[in-house]
Amino acid sequence: MVRILFVCLGNICRSPTAEGVFARRAEAAGLDFEADSAGTGDWHIGKAPDPRAASAAKARGYEIAHLRARQVSRDDFSAFDYVLAMDRMNLAELQRLAPTRFKGTLRLFLDFAPDAPLREVPDPYYGGDDGFAEVLDLIEAASDGLIAHAQTHTRKNPRPSPLPLRRTRS
């Protein structure tokens, strides 16, 4: 089983979208996984995804409205094999939080979409609806790349999780 945490700033746009898209695509691919999302900030804890993110996701067949924002914690580095940031700012914060004993993968989510036109998933919060569509395009590409990567690498290096996770196959 592969355990993945998607991280953005507030956990109401990009990371819950990534969780929902990845979960649906990974399930369709037959990947044994657990997925969750979190934000480095704490101001949206307990809130549903941004309505524009939920609407854009739903238009493509992904359901994310049931997810609730939470803040990333140091315990997440024990629970997840992959901790994937949407942008460099959040990656830097995660690198600061990560314990030295973290043996998982900590990197940008779009590293799994080498052909994507960007290296960071842009924050659509202050923009229009087209930003949410762009985010979905990037997340779909990175999800497919991550699934292919995980299918190859989890067979070679399985690692049990010491902590239970909140969400499994949304």
C-alpha cells in the first residue's frame, strides 16, 4: 500500500482537488493506496473545499465537497510514504517541519508530470474559474504520473504505516 499526503497552503483548493482526483484515478488503476490532504496554514481548519474547486472537480466527475481542511502535522511524516507539495513555498515549509528520520518522499507534486508546462500548481483562489480548470489539468497529469511511479516502486519497497489515516479511497 502507498500512502500519499497532498499539501497546499490552506487545504481548500489545490490539495483537496489533488486528493479527490488522485483517489479516483488510483482506484481505477487498481492501486492499493491511502490518500489525504492538508494545508501548511491553519485558517481553514474544518472547512469544506472552496465552492469553485468543488464545482470544477464535479464537472469532471470528481467529488471533493465532503473533504474538510486540516493542517499538516509532524505526525504526517510518520504516516505517509509521499508528502507532495503544490508549490515551492509549501515545499520549503514541509522541509522545515520534516523530522530528520523521515524516509519517505518529500517533493513537488508536479515532479510526477514532467511534460507539464509548469513546475508548481498555481493557487487559483484569487483568480477566476479558468484557474480551477488549469489546476485540474495539472493535477490529472501529475496523478497519472504518480500512479505509474507508485505501481513500480511500491512493489520493490513496501513500507508499513505506523499511524492510522483519516481518509481511505474517498
